[in-house]
Amino acid sequence: MSDHHRETPSPEALNDAIRTLWVRAGEQRRSLTTDEQRIYQVLVAAWTEATQAEQELAA
């Protein structure tokens, strides 16, 4: 039996992941790698979705 419902990370958790990605690159004094840019885009899209869902629940 497969579970199709996965718990969506909170906006705070996603924001922390985005921040960690940038801090790591900053510590190495470099831009994001191509792979990190892809991860960043996915994280931002997920963060946007999570914040919208959170706002809808609050309304």
C-alpha cells in the first residue's frame, strides 16, 4: 500500500532550507551551483504554496 499523501513542510522549515542553501554558498564565497539553483527553485515554489495554504487556513 502506497501513501500518496505526504506532509507538506511548514513555510518556516522551507525558509530555513532556503537560508541554509544560501549560507553554505556564502561561506564558500561562491554563487549557487546549477544543482543548488534547481533546489532553490523547488524550495521557493514549495514555500509559496505553503504560505498560500497557511493564509487560506487562517482566513
